[in-house]
Amino acid sequence: MSRSLPAPPLTPLIASLWLACAATFAHAEPMTDVQALAQKEQQPLLDTLRDLVGIESGSKDIDGLNQIAERVAGQLKQLGGTVEILHPTDIYRLDDTPETIGPAVHAVFKGTGSKKIMLIAHMDTVYLKGMLKDQPFRVDGDKAYGLGIADDKQGVALILHTVAMLQKLNFKDYGTLTVLTNGDEEISSPGWRSTITKFAADQDAVFSFEGGGTDGTLRLATSGIGSAYLTVQGKSSHAGARPEGGVNALYELSHQVLQMKDLSKPEQGLKLNWTVSKAGTNRNVIPADAAAQADARALKVADFDELQKALQEKIKNRLLPDSRVELKFEVRRPPLEANDASRRVAAYGKTIYGEIGLSLKVDEKATGGGTDAAFAALKTSGAVVEGMGLSGFGAHSNDAEYVQINSIVPRLYLATRMIMDLSTGKLK
Ligand SMILES: [Zn+2]
């Protein structure tokens, strides 16, 4: 691992960290050509980021999404990829899925080796059209600000410039390097989830470029989010004159909710909580309709399957046999579970960071909501690593989203080296 090339000129921060670290730990030296190139690539990446932030691309802004897809596809073509802009055909309709879903950009770079590596990020944001004027791209000190810059325009830019670095290094030892950027992550990927799962299935490694949080932690697990929708149909009738002629949907709903209130298994991270309900129209009418919603969380894909079965079983037991009860379960996002391959790849990331005098945290305890990495992991035995993006803050906020400029060079170095060492078999 150790290379005998001299250390290149470093930015003062990295240099001081590097020296401090070098004094106490013996570690491999950086690949100076890759590191020097990462430093050269910082400004072009910021230029790309400025362009991407400048295109508003909320999940429901189809014009904006088409525009950013063109921009991303164009850059990938210039880098030598076989590129296509895809439109969704297999849509998993969720309660809040819009009629039209934005495109995805798919690019494949063919190499001379055998390893299959995929890089994913999303082009859409949570913001509504018109918000960019209050939060344009700007650099202030060590931060770059802009609408959607942390979540997830930085991820798209980082992928583009990682591929650019490999091209400049004339590195082609991978079998295929696939890039997939989608336009519906923020609405739980109804249009692209099956494609992400399909393309990821035979990859040796998938790197997902959501932001690395404030400290650049790589994430190997995220919790899954589901919703249950319970609907009851009864029959209306005058509540004063002839209540016995109705079928009270509210009574049936209440019965159902109570018999489904203890399905959580906190010891394994499975949670089901009923949170929303609605019934009836007027005080003096026996309600004909009632509905409720529950929030579900899980750490294992199988737990959602079992929960769905348990719910479907429960609704067979009715209080009012004349009522009609239906239950729909949505997996908004499956959980991402750490596997041995992802542990190995992430651990190797620590070694790579060590070469440039930095330490890297890896978290395999699920925290917070899921991402597209979970869809990538559904059918693969390869590594899936989330949080490869820049450090930053303020995702989904209205005024302060930013990325840390000093995380650009380390992240470019990390992604490029991971791809190189996976391809050559140094990272097994
Ligand atoms: Zn995101």
C-alpha cells in the first residue's frame, strides 16, 4: 500500500491535519496523482454545482427536472458515457404520488476489468418553484450556499467530477461504472425505485451520494418507513330517528385501531402507531365512512412483510359484520440493512481517509429516514454505502442550506480511490 512518492502541496487545513496525524500514526501515504487531481477538480466541481443549483428542480417541477436531466446527461456524454434520459414506466403509486414523475439519467462507462460499480444521487429537491431567488448559489468563506445544494445537488456534482477524475487518470480497470440520477427521491421514489433495485442487483458496490451530514459519516443502515391506510365503509342513517338502520363506520374503525395498536416490536425496531383518523359528516348522522392512517418504521425488510400480513389478518375480525374494511400498506422506503460487503468497503474507506490524514466515521445503526440506497440494497449482495456526499447542513430548510468546501477534495479522493481499488482488487 505504501507509496514512496513525495507528498504534494496541500491546503493549509488538510496539511496541518495530515502532519498532526502523520506524527502519531503510521499510515499509507496518499496516491499523490489522485490527490493533486482532486485539488484541481475542486473549482470545476463548484462551477457544476453553481449550474445545478441554478436549475430549480422540485420533485413536481417536470420542466425543471427535464432541464437538469439534460444538463447532467450532457456532462456524462462529454465524459464518454453511454447516456440515456429515462422516463418512468413502472410506478409504485403512493398516497401522495403526483400524476407525472420526473426523468432519470442513466450512464454506463465500459472498462477493461470485471467489477461493476454504481454511483447514485438524486436531482430533485423538496422546494417549490420560485424559491431559488432567495437562496441562489453563493460562496461565503468555507461554505457554498444554495437551494438544494446539500440535498442533493452536491451528490450529482460529486459523481460527475469523480467520473471526470477517473477519465483524467485514464483509469478504466472497472468492468462497468454506472451512474443513475433520479428525479423523485424526495417523494419516496415512486417512479424509480424498481429501476434502482434492478440496476443495483448485480453490482459489486453501490455508492449513494446523499450528504455526509456535518461530519462526513458513511451510513450502512437506514430505517424503513411505511404507512398503513385503514378505510371502513358502513351505512348512514338518521342518528336520532333510526340509528339501527345504519352501520357505524366509526365504531368499526375504533375496533380495528384498538385491535391493531400492539403490533410494534420495539426490541427489533418495528413500530406501528396510528396517527390520523377521520369519520362522519354530521352529528345527527350515523357515519358511513371512516378512515385512519398509521406510521410504520422497521430496521429489517422482512419486518414490513410480516407487519402487512398481521394487519391483513387482523381486519378479518370485525365488530360489525355488515361493514367493509380495507387495509392498504405502503412501503414508502424499505430499511437499508448493513451487510458484510458494505462493512468491508466502508472500513476500507477509513484506510483511504487515513492516507490524507483524516478520520472517517462509519455508522451502521439506522438513524432517521431512508434514502434510495435502501432500494439499491433490496436485491444485491454487494456493498451499498450511503453518505458519500459532501459535508453540509440545512437540507429541507428554507434559508441556510450549505456544503463545506473543505470536504470536496477528501470526498473526491475517497470516491475515486474506492472505485480504483475495488476495480483492481486491492479492495476485496
Ligand atoms: Zn436527498
